[in-house]
Amino acid sequence: MSLKIDMEFRDSFKRISEMEKDLPPDVLLRLYAYYKQAVKGDTFNVNKDESDLRNAFKFNAWVQLKGMSEEEAKQEYINLASEILK
């Protein structure tokens, strides 16, 4: 994996985290899915204690990215974050 992408990903995550309360739910869901795919890949897991509707949406958004490489997910996260941070 590219060190440049890793650094951009971490920077984007940090900057987005500071403003996440101001973002609409659909954007947060996309960011969440890209983040999970970037750090976990196709290793899907559900915490049985977190079976509420919100977590079901989050899990579904992540599963829809099945097969996307971790590097591609990082790049998509960076791209979306860049759009938001303009």
C-alpha cells in the first residue's frame, strides 16, 4: 500500500472527525462504509449488542463495498472527504 495514501487517509479521517456532527446521515454512512472497508476489508462482523436499526444501516453500507480493495476504499474516503472539506 502507498504510504502517501495512508497519510492522506489518516489526515482526512482526523479532519472529518472534527466536523462529523455537522454532516448529513447519508454522507456519514458513506464515510463509515469506506472507513470500515479501508481498515477491515471484507472481514464483516456484527456485534450482537448493537443490533439496532442505526447499526443495521451502517453494516449494510459496509457490506455493499464487498470486494473493494482497502487502498481503493481509502482513496474513496479521501475523495469524499475532499469534497466535503472544500
